[in-house]
Amino acid sequence: VKYPPEVGSEAPCKVSQVVFLPGRNGEFLIVVADGIITCWDVPLDGSEAYRFAEYEDPRGNKIRQVVVNEDPTHPVQLAYFVHDDVRQVLSSFV
């Protein structure tokens, strides 16, 4: 599993999107960087943020965009778009 480079590393990563998950008090941050979705917990108490999950498209396509569900009670929290040479795909996960 590849992670985007850590802050301060020599290799920059291309961040294409940053969104907060609704209903989480602004503590869960979703970042799309280099086609990979990473999920961060950013505690509001000032303690250090940490990455707790990442996701890559199983077909190897770079993720282009995420769309967050505005209903925090719905089981699907976000959907993502990928684009390959043949089709555009919308997928979702919890």
C-alpha cells in the first residue's frame, strides 16, 4: 500500500481535493492525493492528527474526485469518480 508522502518529505504529492465528513464535528478529513483517498482524524483538542485509512481503486485507476453524502446518518458516506480510457465510473463505499 502506497501512502502519499509525509509532510516535509522530499517527494511532493498532488493533492486534488480536501473535504470534511459531515456529522463528525469537523474531525474527519478526506484527502484525494495522487489518485488515492486518505482519511485523517484531526482532533479538535489540539492533539496530533493521524491517518487512519486509505483507499485505492481496485482496478488501478486514479481516483479523480470524491463526493460526500451530506446526510451523516446514511450508511454510504462518500462516492468517488475514476476515469479510464473507456468509461467513467462512479463507486461508493461506507
